[in-house]
Amino acid sequence: MQVCNCNDVEYDEIKDAVAKHGSDIEIIKEETSAGTACECCLEEDCDMVDLPLPLAIKKAVEELA
Ligand code: FES
């Protein structure tokens, strides 16, 4: 499931980063490069990706709880 099209970041990478570093979006951006180019995937309604970054972080937090 793709989270960031520009930097080709998949949901599993986001989940790993959340497991290691927590849910702070700035830290997740730094760790994974997601959301650091066009920034579309920072918006929940971005249609370039399967699961935009804020929603991916939410899902990861839920799955890791
Ligand atoms: S889709 Fe993530 S920065 Fe462009």
C-alpha cells in the first residue's frame, strides 16, 4: 500500500518507523522521506496515493496498540 508516490514509500515502512520512533509526523517524514517532495500525501484527501501519510500513521498507531 503506497503512502508517498514521490519517494515511493510503502505503508510497511511507515509502520516500522512508527514502531521505532512514535507517531510524530515530522519525525516520520525525516525517517522515511514520505511527504518531503510535492507534499500531496500530507493531505488526507490526496488522491495520488493509496493511504496518505496522516492516515497511515493513524493506522499504524492502531495496529501497534
Ligand atoms: S506524494 Fe508524497 S511528497 Fe509527493
